[in-house]
Amino acid sequence: MFNLNLRAVSAACVLALATGVAAASAASAARAPAADPGRAAMTQAVPTGNVIFFHPDGTGLNHWNAHRMYFHGLDGISNKDRLPHMAVYRGHMHNLINGTSHAGATTHAFGYKVDAFGSFGMDGDGNANPPTNRAIRSLSGFRGSVMREAANAGIPVGVVNDGHVGEPGTGAFLAEVGNRDNWQEITRQMILGRPGMNDTTPWVIMGGGEADALPQGTTTVHRNVNEERRAPVNSRQSLRTDDLNLIAAWNAMGSGNLSNDPTQRDDFIVLRTRAEFERLKQALQAHPRYAPRVLGLFAFQDTFNDRNEQDLINRGFVRAGMAAGTTGAGPQKQSRLVLWGDHDAAEPGFNPPTFAEMTEVALTILSRAAAQRPQAAQRRFFLVAEQESIDNFGNNTNAIGMLHAMQDTDRAIGAALDFLRRNERTLIVTAADSDAGSMTVVSGQVSGITPPTNILPAGRAPDNVASVATNPSSAIPAGATGPDAAVVNNFLDGVEGRQSPMFVTEPDQFGNRMQFGIAWPGTADYFGGVLSRAAGLNAGLLNSRFSQRFDNVDVYRLKHATLFGRMLNYPTATEAPGR
């Protein structure tokens, strides 16, 4: 007879059960996703150096693909492509899926997600009733942005914008207001500092916005060619409503040399025209240590003409000697439309400095200023450069303007890469807060050729764009209700907008050129697909620490770490702390 030892069996069962549970737990742990390294505390020091932050406003991957094929070919490589490190950017705000320009810039500058509808260097909406805007501390605890923190620590800082200098992408790094349309106060704070904060003056401020830098009743150098801010077209009257002369205030700072002449080594320079800009460049070349503080105001409002193509043509913003629907030779492909500056060659605002040119001069000045700082911790610089025109052309469904704005950004990135090759302790990082117009490329089959092809024969002019069908639907059943079942035709953009010749790519690896149009679902800033790219010092963090998640807060953290040597923890608070 077989005798069963119940106690032994029970022990064996318990052991087996425990072993199984342990094995299951181990398997579960193996299947569990690893912790996000970007949200883990980082204890080691971060190497410090220069920071160049590019904000090509409103650019998604679709924009960059269109830019590449148009200026470099389908198999070509742009300067943006040469930034080796990358991460998908998440731009949602505290209370909105889409990023907004002013709130996105505030997050980039302060390191906290803020109210999407009103924040500009603050958190909250100054237009609400009652106003909800409040002054905040940045993630580091400083009473201001990362740029104000750097400047007040003695690090040279600067901003460049082809729009008004007070556009959020640059303005929110230096000013704190309750309303993004308060151009007067934004401009005042950028130049003179925030009220009661004893701010250090930035080294470089360049862009548009002359009308907000002169006292009321003063005549401006530039005309209001685009009827901005409800002021009369071609007006030359300042838009300030007080007697503050910010241009005179800037020029009076420093040593007291009021010549405003770079050949005399004036240390505070004001520029408003192409000729003055070129004079500064010559002085910089002649004097290798010359590093003046520069205020450049190259337009009444923006340096670009952000209207749709038909509007520009109707108002005479076209180049003489170019036939309608034509472009210049590649790879520059100059547009017949005057997309930047005054259209009258006799005006001071004609042919303003480009974004790339301003960026290159800013890099020269900031690097010299940093090298001459008295303390080692100050011998680095911080530049924020925003190409606002990409976003604004996209918001006006102006495809040719958008493409040329991106080419300007790409040249600026090229200048930064050249600088990086000579100055290895430099971080270049890019981020856009949204996808303006969410454009997409539509291939254009060449008419009259069989079999069907997108390849344009040599010597053949491109076809004109037509339209693309959307909203495919079937008839509504009898007795049912619903929206109109008709197909909706959406226009396509060519080189001069609707019903104009298609864009033509540069040759691909086989020498083929192809034609295409650009479609827009709308004019808004959409969530889109934004890719941040980086090169240089600490850029590899995008592919390691931030490989799983890189958002607008992390843009701040990366810049701050490179300037100050410590990676701040991701915020756990839902709101930025007040002061």
C-alpha cells in the first residue's frame, strides 16, 4: 500500500507555487517598458558651452521634405539634414493639443507648460475678464527666462527674427506681458529690461519692429507696406503712444559714444537699412575684436510680406524683368514675387538683411563678446533665432514664400554648422512649436505623355497646378439627412499660387526633375509632425536620454543644462511657481 506524506506534498506545492510566482514576476518585469530616461533624475555634470537655438516656426516634416526636393532634389541633402541627432518633438500645452506661438515660446524659455491662450513670458491670459496672467519663475527657480538668467549671469545673449523682434519666439525670452499684441511694452522690455528687475542688456537684437521703437508722432525710416496693425498703408508714423525713444536710449548706452558709427568702434549700434548692416559687417571684418551691442530694426513691422501670392501680385510686389510664372535659375530659384522688404528699390526697406545674414553677424558678435568676458563661466553665449516668416507664409497659404523662408533658415543652419566646426563646445538645437498650414506635396503627372510619369522632360515647361478632390462620398440614402455629399475641390499652389506653373525639383540621383504642387488643409497652426534635430555639444542626448520623449519643456532643460552645467529634473508641478 502506497503511503502519501501530506506534509511533504504541501511543502512541495508551496515551493512550486512560489517558484512559479517568482518566474511570472520576472517575466512580467522583463516585458514591462523601461523607465523613461528623460524623466529620471540626472546627477552627473553636463558639459557647458554655447547654445544656438533655431526656431523655424511652423515647420513639420512635410515642410522640410518639400524644401529639400525643391532646392536640393529628392536625393539631396540640406543643412538641416546634416544635424545628426534627432527626436520627435511634442508641443502640446497645459490646456491645448496644439502649441501656440506665445505659449510654446514661453515653455521653451521657462521650462513649464503654460496656458495656451494668453501666456507670453507669463502664465495665463491677460485678455481674460478678469485677467489671469501672473509672473512666474522658470524651472531653475530664476525670476525670469533662461535667457534673462544667462544674461544676468554675464553670458552674452542675443535674438534674431525676420519678423518683429517682439514675435513670441524671440520676445518671450526677454519680455513678460499679458497680451502678445502689446508690441510697445514687449519692445520696451527687450531693450530696457523688465520693470524693477535690473536686467542686463542683450548683446544682439535684430529683426523688424521699428514702429514700436520711436516716440509717438515720429517719422520712421520704413513704410508700412503691408498695412500692419490697422495703420494706413505706406504710413511712416511710429505706433508708440508714449514719448519713449528706444532707439536713442539704446544708442546712449555704454561708453557714451553717440556716433552710431561702427568705423569709430561705437559700442552700441542701431541699424535700420541694408547699407548700415553692410557697414557693420565691414567693421567687424576690419577689427577682429570689435563686438558692439547691436539693435537692428529693418522693417516697420516684419521684414517679410506675408500675404498670399495673388495679393502680392495685385499690389505690385513683383520683380521687374521677370515673366509671370517664372523663377530664377536653380539652385537659388529666385521668385518673381518680392517676399521680403519694400518692393520699391528706391526705399530704405528694399532688400533687408536676410535671416541667415543676421544670424551669421550675431554669431560673430556673440562669440567675440563671450571670449572677452572676465570670468570663465561667462565665456559662452546664447542665441535664439526664429524664422517667423515660415509660419506666416504658411498661415497665408503662400507656398513659394514658405519654401524660400525655409531655404533662408537652412542657410542659417549652415552658418551655425560652420561655426560649430571651429568651436566644438557649441550646441545647435532646433524645434518648431506647430505645423503651419500642414501643407503636403502632391505629385504632378506630366500631361500628354504616356506611359504616365512625373518626370519633366528636358526643355519642357511645367504644367499649371489645378485642384485636388477631397471629401469623397456617396449619395445620401433617400429619407436620410446629412451634409452635402458633393466632392470638395481644394486648390493647389504653384510658384505663384493658384493656376500657376508647378514647382520643379532639383535633379535627383539620376538627373531627373519632377513637378509638384502644394496642398493646404487650412491656414491654422496644426499639431503636425515636428522633428527636433541637433548637433555639437550635448546633442547626443536627443538619441539617448530623450529618445523616448522630447517635448517643449525638454527644449528648455537641454539649453539650460548646456549653459549652466546641470540637467534640471522634469517638473512635477502642474503649474509654474509664482514669484
